[in-house]
Amino acid sequence: QVQLVESGGGEVQPGGSLRLSCAASGITFSDYTMAWYRQAPGKQRELVATITSGGITNYADSVKCRFTISRNNGKNTAALQMNSLKPEDTAVYYCKSTSLVRDYWGQGTQVTVSS
């Protein structure tokens, strides 16, 4: 059974930081590109960042220079370090694993940026 479990969400003030983690099981983790998406209320889910098995990263323009995606293939985990958070970063954040065969999603973790 494949599981992606996100953790690390919460409420933080503008300018603060959070680190999200995604623990994967049931897949050969190194075969998958990992990604973080987010969905704000009333908006479509959007791509935040991706990291290939080899560590090549890509970011949405809105989070460049503030967020950092990483992975640990030995521990089957991916992470999203979020710095200089803004109220517009408020959303449910989802972890996704992608391969040529199929994709898997986590259940999401809420991030709220508010003063």
C-alpha cells in the first residue's frame, strides 16, 4: 500500500518559517520525482516545487528564493523549507510522487500565515 504522509504544517506569522516533510512508503522512492503542490481556498491546486531523483529542482516564480525543496532517498522523505512566509502562502500543501507509470498524493497539511 502506497502512502505519502505530510507533516509540519501550522500557523505562523508573516516573515516566519516552516518546514514540511513528506514520508513515503510502498514505492521505490528513488524512481519518483517528488513535488509539493498547494491549494488555497477557492483556488486551483498549483505546483510549488519539484525535485527529481537526481536532485534537480524547479520552483514556481512566487516561491523562488524563499522555499527550498529537498529529498533523502535513503530515508524515503522529501521536505519543503519555507522561509519569509507571506499571507498569500496560506494553503493546504500536498506532497506528490510522480513516475512514468502513475502518481500518488498525500492527504495534505494546512499552512496558515497570519498576524
